Amino acid sequence: MPVVRLLPLLAITVLAAPLAGVAQTRVEGVNPADLLTQVQIGAEYNRIGDDADQWLFTGKFDYRFAGTPVGLNFEWPVHVRLDAPGAASNGHGDLFSRVRYIRSFGRWTAGASFEVVAPVGSDAFSGGRWQTNPGVLGVYAWDERNLTALVHKRIFGYLKGDDDVGDINQYQWRALQIHIWPSGWFGQVDVSRLRDTLGDRDWFDSRVSLGKQISAVARVSAEIKKLSGDASNDYALSASYAVKL
């Protein structure tokens, strides 16, 4: 793939970071336990392999109920394009809706979430089943600049959906290490293991990201991702822009 096709994914970070005239030390939205009201847009290029690749454009909206430890999150892949030998598909993905509850105890932050996935996506990009997915989260702050997070999520897709799609029963274990620099830059290493019990499959999702808080309300980031195991890709590159409301 020509390098020029990767440039739009990184342009947000490269062009926007110099806009911060003063170092912004307060970084929000990087800690997975943060509850914010914000809008986020993202673009991802996924080199699947065997001359197949995929573009994904996603919109996210987070809402925190003021004065409470409760928040909502909505995520929708608004446009997906898959190019493969002899075939090409365009469409959109399923709608993810989550409610989150977060509480802090000294250096520890604990949380619980419940996610509902509505199979509204195009046939080529939908999981095909209504999903009800509970999760738990724990974050330990070593100091104000270094965080370790552990996440466990169960994925259940037994409810009515596409009759041609089988049920879903998966586990996800996820570990994140986050560092925040005084200048407002931040880096993150994110590793997940996923287990599909019905399909007897295991795979890993490994990511490294770098970003910057470019103002009191906005941040940008870029990420590289690799899938390995029973689900794999060559690599994926993504960029995102988030604004706190």
C-alpha cells in the first residue's frame, strides 16, 4: 500500500499538536476510568492481509451525569469500506451503547459497565446478534503520571438477530499501561486476549498509542494495532480527535 494512503490517519496528530502554545499538563480522557462529556471522531486503516484492507470511520459520544459516578457511552462505526480481491463492500457497523459506574478509593479506581450492542450494521459489518456485555475495571495510580488498568469483559450474543448468524460467547481480558508527560503528551500500551468459547478460538489485540492534550478541552492521538492468533491482520493504523463538552 502506498505510504501516502496512511498520511490522513496521522495528519490530525501531526498538524494539531503544534497548536498548543502553552504546555497543557492536565490530561483528561486517557484514564479508562475517566467519566467525561465529550465527542470523539476516529479513522482507522486496517491492513488485513492477502491484498485485503479496510477503512473504518467511527463517531463516539460520552455523557456524564453531573455530580454522579455514572456515565453513558455511545459508539457507532458510521462508515466502513472493505477492499478484497474480487470484492468490495461499503456500509456501517453496529451501535454500541454503554452505562458505566466508577468509584475511587485512594490510589485505586474501580468500575462496572453494561453494554448493549444493537445489530443495526450492514450485513458485511454486523455481528448479527443483539449483545448484552457486562464488564469490570480496576485502575491503580502509581502517581499522577503513571497508571495501570485491568479490564475483564464478557460478551453474550444469544438474543434475537440474524438467523444466519450463530450465538456469541466470548471473554476479554485487557491490560493497559499509561504514562502522561508534564507537557501534556501521553503514551499507552494496551494488550487484550480474547477467547471465543463457541468457536474455540483465541487471539490477541496489541496496541501502542501516542497522543497530546492540545488545549483545555481537546486532545489528539495516533495508534498502531496488531492482531495475532486465530484472528490476525498485518497491522492497523488509526488517529482520533476528542473534544470535551
